[in-house]
Amino acid sequence: MTEEKQKKSNAAAAAYRKANPEEARARDAVYRKAYAEKRRAYGIVWREANSEKIRASRAVQYKADPEKARARSAAYRAANPEKTRAAAAAWAAANPEKVFARNAARNPEKTRAAAAAWSKANPEKVRSKVANQRAKASGAEGRHTAEEVKRLLSRQRRRCAVCKKSIEDGYHKDHIVPLAKGGSNFIRNIQLLCPTCNRKKAAKHPIQFMREQGFLL
């Protein structure tokens, strides 16, 4: 079909719909019901492919009429509570730092108390976060998690990697090859030492330190 014929066909269809609105709506309803799944699948694909365009369009609409935009959002949330909660939970999981910042701005005292309680209950996660931040600041590659440290503690049988004393009551994470000497922050470059051994080792190269301890000639 040529472009001219397509235009004429579209114009004829529009004229028919205008002259027969009831029949047009009935046909649309039948079509939507028959192709509901296909339309939903297409909608999901289209929204994923045009997420930036959708956000830009919503921003323009909000700027043009913020009251109307807020009312439309409120109406959608009221009509779709489950979808709204699921979307909010997914966003929060993907943006923990933004959630923390937003909560801190709304209620700083409560947020500080919650953060302190979380830190007290998750000391290893705090230590891993600090270590990762320190490694990043020094330009070292890699990162490790609290779970990896927990598994390492089990592999070391909860004993210092150097003197073999129990570290049940506390340990220090040591970079085997120090970050200052080019070591990475991956778990393979981490060992758990008792506080005494960690203070002795400091930023020494592992070969130098082990020689000082009499393990190497």
C-alpha cells in the first residue's frame, strides 16, 4: 500500500469511528480482550526500551501541571496498591544509599540511631565496608564481602594465620601483600590475624614479616 493510500485508509477509519463511536468502542473492547497478554508483553518490552523517553515525558508533564501529575500518581497508587508496594521495594533494594539519604533528611535522629544499631549488629559488614572504601581510596583493585570473611574464618579454623592462637574473641583483617605495596582487596589477599600479629606485621611485605618470625630463612 502506497503512502497516499495509507493516508486515505486511516482517514476513512477515523471518519467511521467518529460516525459510529459505540460500535468502535465495542470492537476495541473485543480486541483488547482477545490480545490482552500480547499487549501486556509488548507494553513491557516497549517500556524497557523507552525508559528514558518515559521519564522525560513524565518530567515534562509534572513541570507543566504538578497538581494534576500528583493527583494521577495518587489515583494509580490507590488503584494498584500491590504493584505500588512491589515497585517501591524494588527501588529501595536497588538504591539503598538514596533511601538512607532520604530517611536521614526526614528524620536524622532516628536514622542515626538505626545506623548505630545496624553497625553494632553487623560488625563484620562494617569492617568490610571500611576496608573496601580504604582500598578504593588507595587505588587498589577488588573488594570482598562479609560472607567471604566469614568463610575465611572457618577455613582458618578460627585461629590466627601466623601464630595459630584462637581469634574467637576478635581478629584483624590483614592484606597479605599490603595495599601500599600493590596488593589487591580481593579475599584471596586477605588473612585473619590476632591483634598482636597484625600490629607486628603492619605494612610489611609477607616474606619480610615471616622471616622476622623465624618461618623463612
